[in-house]
Amino acid sequence: MWNSIDFEGMELAKSKGVELIELSAEEAARWQKAAEPTLDGYVKEMVGKGHKEDEVRGWIKFIRERVDYWTKKQIEWRIPSPTGPKEMRPESILR
């Protein structure tokens, strides 16, 4: 259901003249690197609330692993998505 809502949203955006920009792998890596200070800030905040740093970093690692796992499953099960790897997206979205 989430994916169908995303498809509808992207189509509405296109119909309104919104330009959708596809990031290259290099640019996506730059964005991920740029987000690291935010994650470090989150870790620091959670440590300040009494959690152990290793525990918090474990949460982040778990989430990343789950995203990777479910992305692979989505590709395997051929569940289309308007975002994510190209293997998940119909051709009409990539234009």
C-alpha cells in the first residue's frame, strides 16, 4: 500500500511540474556521508539519556541491515517501488 501511495504522489508531482532528480551513486554516497554527523548527534543524545553507545550504534546497524534485507526481498518478490534501486522501479518512473 505504501508503494502505491508513493506512485500516486510521484504522478501528482509530475503533473504539477515538479522536477524529480535521480541521484547518481556517487551523489547518493555524498549525501549519506553528509548525514553521518546527524547520526552521531543522535548517538550522543541517546548516550546522554543513559543508553550505552554500543547499544545505540547496534540499533542503527540493525535498521540498516533490515533495510538491506527487505530491499533485496522486494526485488526478489518483484514488488515495484518508485524509490530505491532501479531493479524495483518500473520504466515509467525512471523517465
